[in-house]
Amino acid sequence: MSLEKADALVVKSVEYSESSLILNVFTREMGKVRGLAKGARRLKNPFETSLDLLASIRLSFIRKNSDALDLFTEAKLRRRFRPTSQNLRGLYAGYYVAETLDFATVDYVPAPDLWTLTDATLERFQFRGNVAARLAYFEAGLLNSMGEFPSVRHCVDCGEELPLERVSNLERRVFFDASSGGIVCSRCRATKRHFGLTQTTIGALKVFDVSLEGAEKTLQTARTLENWRRAREEETTGLSSIDKSDRETQTRLALEALDDETLVPYESFPRGARVAYRELVEKYICQVLRRRPRSLDWLPFALSRSKTTVETEAR
Ligand SMILES: [Zn+2]
């Protein structure tokens, strides 16, 4: 047994006995951790009611050596996940993120980049627009972290290249085998058996492709943000509250500008390509996870066209 501390996101919560919870959390330092939070459902408890789904917390726990559940002893809230009623899209997309993470992550196998990307994604779901773009970047980062990012430029059988940049017709159909993890050229399609064969479009493959770039940009922005916040905390210790709030506003504006740039790769595609991408990625993620997340039922609502996306498309 050892005492551990970790930054964690709550990805699953189940009531246990009258007063406790069993939780799956995804930690920055140690990957997935499952544990028992004794007394968490009591009014007074050591978790400060910080164990809601998708809360970002600083967790203390006792790691058990046997198969027994770890024991969560204390939690401090870093950020609650509570999108406003105007942003229900972010809420439903958040449920999908929680469920896929719970399925995809492995006990005590760290994935720090995926953690940072997820934490940044949830923060943006909550406070900022374009849920669809941020979700696509999360999906790319998740698949990449699992070593399952699909082959969108080379046939999975013979390796023949599909020169994605040079094909301008986004509607052109391409064969994709979800069980082999990528595109299949017409020759291999005719000569070999494929068990997860489906059709997609060049547009969908391109969205997949740029989403990986978007995930990388989101990560860089998140790291910059983290450093600025840390520096700001140190700097502002001696300042008056007016200077402090002034500086905060400046920092927030600078970050917003920085963050909006991360959306460019996704937003450059027309609606048809994005719709084809959703169809493809959902099929593929179900294949990779070997099950269908229940939260997929709500995603169409989360991604339905909001006023902001209509405006973006009109640009
Ligand atoms: Zn081939």
C-alpha cells in the first residue's frame, strides 16, 4: 500500500452502499485508477462534493497492491464540469468523452498528453464555442494515444498511397475497413476479404487528418495556458485587486485569440465533409472500443447546428 496524489478527471461514478461511491478516474500521472470513496455521499465528507462526473480534481488515494479497489481519501476541486443551460451541447459531448475515456484507458498506464488534451477540451466545452471541432480533436488524440489512429493516406493492405492533398473532390468515395484500421485501395478491395468494409469520402478522411493537427495545437495551447496561469499566480501575489483583474482580462483575451486559431483546421471544411467524418469516426471508434458508447445516442443533439456554427459556415 502506498499514498498517492494525482490530477484526475472523474469518468465514471456508481453509488455504493448508502454513503459511498465507486469511481473510475483518469489521472495525469497514472492513467486510469478505480477506487472507493467512503462517505462521499454524506453531507460532510473529505471530498468537498468534488466528485461529480468530469470534475477536474486533485486526488489523494491509497493504492492497494492486491486486486482490491484503491481507497480515495481526499479530493480538492480544480474545476467543476457544469456547462451552462445555453451550452447543453458541451454537456452531452462531455458525457461521450467520459464514456470513451473510461473504455479506452488502462489501469495504471499513464497517458499524460491525452490527459492534458481532455482537460483542455472539457474546459472549452464548458466556456467556449464549436463543440464539434473540439470533439474531433479529442477523438484524434484519443485514437492516437491508443495507437489506433487510422491510416487515411495509405491502403492498409498494400500500402499504396492516396495523395490526400492533391484530391480536391471532397465527395469522392473511398473504401475504409474499420476492422483493419484504414483505407483500402480498389485493387485490394477486389482481391481480399474485408470484414469491416464501409464507404466514406475524401472529405471525411481530410477532416480526420487535420483533427490530429488540431489535437496537437490544442495541446500546445493548453501547455502555454498552464504556464501562464502558474506565472500569473506567482506574479499577482503582491498586486492590488484592480491590477490583478486588469491583468487577468488581458491574459484571457490573449488566450482566447490563441485558442481560436486552434479551430481553423476543422472550420475550413464544408458541412458535407464534417457530416461524413462523424459517420466514419463513430463507426470506427465503436470498432476500436469493441462496443458502442451509450452516449452516442445524444451526440446528434450535441452537434446539431447552433447559431454560432451557422454563422461560421456563412463566413
Ligand atoms: Zn491496396
